[in-house]
Amino acid sequence: MNGVGILGAIIIGILAGWIAEQFMGRKHGLLTNMIVGLVGALLGSFIAGAMGISFGGVVGSLVIATLGAVLLLFLLSAVRGR
């Protein structure tokens, strides 16, 4: 999350977690959405960086964080067998 600051990262994490929750058809609380969004942002940033994809600003960070959060929820459901 380049250039958004800590408060921006938290807000983007909450939004990304909520969007991923809606996309995957889940029901979580605010804290879980924030955790999923922030971990998803780390996962998405790592994968995007490894692939050479650059992103910046709020919109780019939100897209990468959301994709990472969706991937995280998918992987968790695959491991849990849901």
C-alpha cells in the first residue's frame, strides 16, 4: 500500500475485507473484515510485486488488497473444506 499511510491502510483494509466478504458470500464482523483485508493486502502486494505489477494510490491499493483478500478467503475455505 504505497503512499496511503497507516490510517488509509486500515480504511482500505476494512473496505477490501468487506468487498471480499460480499464477493465470497460470507458474513463477518468489522474486525474480521479488517484483518482479512489487511492480510489480503499483504498477500496481494507480495504477489503483485513478484509479478512485476506496480500499483499506487488509494484505488490501486484497494484493488490489490481486495484481490488478495478474495484469494485469502478462497484459500481458507479450501483448507477448511467449506
